[in-house]
Amino acid sequence: MLGYLSRRLGYIAILMLVAAFLSYLLAATALSPRVYFEARQPRPPAAQIDAQLAAIGLDPREPVLVRFAHWSEHAVRGDLGRSIRGGSVNDEFGRRVGVSLRLLVLGTALGTALGVLAGMWSAVRQYRLSDRSLTLIAFVLLSTPTFLLALLLKIGALALNQHSGRQLISFTGEKTPGIDGSFGAVFADRAVHLLLPTLSIGLATLASYSRYQRSAMLDVLGADYLRTAEAKGLSRRRVLIKHGLRTALIPMSTFFSFGFLGVLTGATFTEKIFGWHGMGEWFIDSINNNDVNAVVAVNLFAAGTVLLSGLLADLLHAALDPRVRRG
């Protein structure tokens, strides 16, 4: 298992290098940092713009490969360069990465757990009212874009607050500005602000996982080993959970690594709608500002999270299937 993990980490390191090169190449050729400086009023002289671009490692007079070599030389030491506004990309990255990870981890964990349980429940109660109801809800959620789902949750919270006459659900930003008090009060305030963004990510994840889990569970419900286990005296619940669900989770572990990229994309819209200053909002603002170094930093974050989710899926697959561990 240790050798398997070492090989996977080596693959991740190589893929991160490839992702860094492609991200920098695309950002440096598609974006034009000079436009950001030329849009200022009064417009700076051309020589001053060239000097500012050179100071942040984006001198257009140098070939892209040379600029990437300079950037990667600093990146291996932990320096992601300077943003187009002159600040450190590392500092901005550190402020925003925790915001995005909070949403991604909670939303993905909630959606995955509930989706697996809902899919299992639908499969066991195939074609009954509960199965048809969960199927209808899942398809409605799947056909609703993430940004629209977030807006609907926001509208619903506004209606609830107006009906109750007080602010039951807060949904703008990570916390109430200027809030002060005990740890419990601050924690409760942050939890309320986290509710709707987490739901917007979790509901979409729940819908997709429930359909895949239902299909995977139906494939194993009629297996001979389940009937044999039940004939030996095991309870129906134990047979379904210990033998059926474990086997049905194996293909779901592979789906997890591919589905995480969609969750990451949805989180970008969620952050923008709910005013969370995370990596998604930073990515959109950086593209608007033609900020090459910031765009590359966000792309590396996305590549890292997707590759780590793939590693987690592989480890989960190995834990569920002993044949992988022996192999």
C-alpha cells in the first residue's frame, strides 16, 4: 500500500508540473496585462508600462518560455509572483484558499454522504413512492444550474426573513461585519452565513451521487452472495450495508474524482453570488484584470484539488476492494 501511495504521489507531482506549464502558457498568451495599465487615467507612458510589467515578471519583450522559466524558478521556492496590482500572489492566495476549501469540503462531504444514502434507499425501494419522489427531486436539481440554485436559495431566504420579521438567515459574506462576542456567538454567526452556500453546492452533489449510487446498488441487489449471506442468518440491513453497499461504493469512488471538478466549477458561481471572497471570485476578477500570475495560481489550486480528490478516490477504492491492495 505504501508503494502504491508513493507511485500515485509521483504521478501527481508530474501532472502538477504539466498543469503549471499549460496554465502559464494559456494565461500568458490569452491575457494582455498591458491593457490593465493602459486603461488608467491619465494613461502612463509606454516606457513606464514596460517597467511595471517587467517588475511583476510579465515583460512582453521576453518569450513566453523565458517568462515561465523565471516564474517556475521562484515557484519551486514557494513564491507565486506578484499580482498586476503589485501585491503578493502568495498573500492573496493564503487569504482566499481557506474560504474556498471551507465551502468545497463541507458541500462535497454533505452532498456525497446524503447522495449515497438517498441512492441506496431508492434502490432498495425501487419503483415505490419514495423512489419516484427522490428521482423527481434529483432530476429537478440536476436540471437546475448551480448559479440558479444559489439565486433561488437566496430568494427563499429573503422571503423567509421578510415573513418572520427578522434576520433568520444571513447569506452575504462569511460573517456579519463588526460582530464581537463569545466564541459561540461568532461560531453561530459564521455557521448561518455558511448555510446557503453549502446547500447550493451540496444539493447539486447530492442529486448526481444519488442517481449513480442507485444504479450501482441495483446492480448488486440481485447478486448471489447477498442471498447467500441472508440465507446464513444475517439480517437484511447488515447484508445491504456490509456486503451490498460496500460493493456498490467501488464504482462511486471513481466517479468522485471526476465529479469533483464540477463541484469546483459550481463553487466559483456560489462564491460570487453569496459574496464569499474565495478562489472562484479571485479567478473571475483576475481574468477581468488580465492578471496572469493570479490566474495561474488559481489554476494550480484547481489542479491540486482535483488531483488530490483523485488520490482520495484511489485510496477509497483500495480500501473497499482488497484485490487492489493485493495488486
